[in-house]
Amino acid sequence: MTTLPFSTDLAALLAEVHFNADGLVPAIAQQAGTGEVLMMAWMNHDALVETVTTGRVCYWSRSRRALWRKGETSGQSQHLKELRVDCDGDTLLLIVEQKGVACHTGRRSCFYQSWGAAGFATVLDVETPPETLYGAGQP
């Protein structure tokens, strides 16, 4: 088994994280090395514990009401390199190694639209068509 660079004292981590009334905490994924912001998703207690114990990022899908292991269907996984908790304990920053694209639209980042004087502009192209990632008819 791979040795993870994280403390085994999960109680200390969980004591610092303040989940909202729905039992969730926002988690921002950022690419290790470049600082590129890839996505924002939600974690519950189980997703956070799984992430730090396995090193593979797991989120909570509000729409499916289930754990969502990033890359489980698309193969575009995230591996945790560092976990940061903000000053209020109510937001997580996950420094990750992203395999492939992070966005379900097939773009590197979910933040592919820029708002300016002319309105919205797409600033990131599709790298992998969603139907390639998920099959026809999938998100």
C-alpha cells in the first residue's frame, strides 16, 4: 500500500472542518505546481475521510445524493497532494494532480467562461468531448 503524506489523526482534521447545515463543505480543487483552479465541489464527512485515507479525491454529489469518486466513470481522476483548510474552517482547498480534464464539459477547468464588457466569452476549449468521457447521452 502507498504511504500517504497525511496525518492519521483524522479527528484533528475533522475538528477543524465546519460542515454546513446540510453536512457539506465546499472544496476547491487546484492543480499542483501551476495553481490553476480546476473546479469546486462539495464534500461531506465520508468524502473527506475517504479522500485523505486513500489519496484519491472523493466528493459528495448533491444531485445523485451519493459519494462521487472523481474519475470513476470518466477516468479523469484527481489525486490529493495537499489539503488546506481556510481560516474559518468552512472551505477546503485541495491541491491535486489532475489526470486529464476536470470539467464534465471536457475542458481542463470548470471555470472556462469569462465575464467582461462584452458579456460571456469562452476562454478554454473542449479538450475531450463529453461523449468520449461518459458515452452518448451522459452528462
